[in-house]
Amino acid sequence: MPKINTNAALLVLTVLLVFGIYLKTMSPDVYLVDSGEFITIAYVEGISHPTGSPLYGLLGGLFTKCPLGNIAWRTNLLSATGAILCLAITFQLLRVLFPGYTLINLAGIILLSGQPHFWQKATTAEVYSWQLFLTGLMLYFLLSASEKPRNFYLLAATFGAACALHRSEERRVGKECRSRWSPYH
């Protein structure tokens, strides 16, 4: 009988539980602020107001073709999926930073999942859950790049995807790189 990876099993159980809660509390229709615009760009696979978010439009286009619920619910499901992926990569980051503390790391992602602002972005049509996932993925690739040099390429690809999702990533990372490594800062 194959040995079960307890870290992976605990993560999967936690993520499935949180995803179930997100599905139960997800907005069934259009929510406030940019929600209507993001639902529309997902449906037409278009581009939103500046900063554009073309990747969100493409991902949203895939989710709107899912035969469940209405278009708004499907686009809200896109945000919930991004939040779940964000929780999974956060757990992996915590494992890298704090190895051997599986239960504490799980508690960390449970606390993050229930944080009101994170919860709202996970249950309504917004780009931020996916932005947090891609930021976490970039951090993971950066932390593991010394052991696996190919992760620098994955980091660059993830950075490109993050910039296609929301231009704030380009400004944030670009400013950080200029301030730390430029002789002209």
C-alpha cells in the first residue's frame, strides 16, 4: 500500500473545506464596485478599465463556458478558484519558511481564508485573488531558485502573467528592483 503524504492530505482537506464554504457564501450575482465590469469582460473576453487585466478576461472566458449557474456566478467562481490556489501556494511558502510546523502552517492559511477582505475578494468577481496567487507563486519560485535554477524561468513567466493580470505588479516589482539593485536609485 502506498504511503500517504500527510502534508498533502491535510492541505487538500483544508482547501476543500474552505472552497465549500466559499461556494456557499459566494455572491450569486453582480456585486458592488468593479464586479459588473469584470463579469462583462469575462463574458466577452475583453479588457477592463486601466490597468486592463487581459489575463482575467481570458481566464474568465474559460469559466463562463462552464455549464453551472449564471454568468455572474461562474465569474465569481473564477475568483474563488484563485483564492484557493492562493491558499495552496501560501501553505507551500510557509512550509519552505517554517518546515516541520504543518499544523501551524495550516492554521495560517485558515486564518487568511477567513480574513474579511480576502473572503470578499474570493467570493466576488475581482482580480485580486488571482493576483495574490501569482505573487505567492513568484515568491515560491524565488525562494526555491537556488536549489532549482530553472525556477528563475518560471519566476519570469509568472511575472509576465501577473503583469497581464494587473499592472500594479509591474510597478511594485519594478520599483523594488530599481531601489535595491540600481546604482542610480
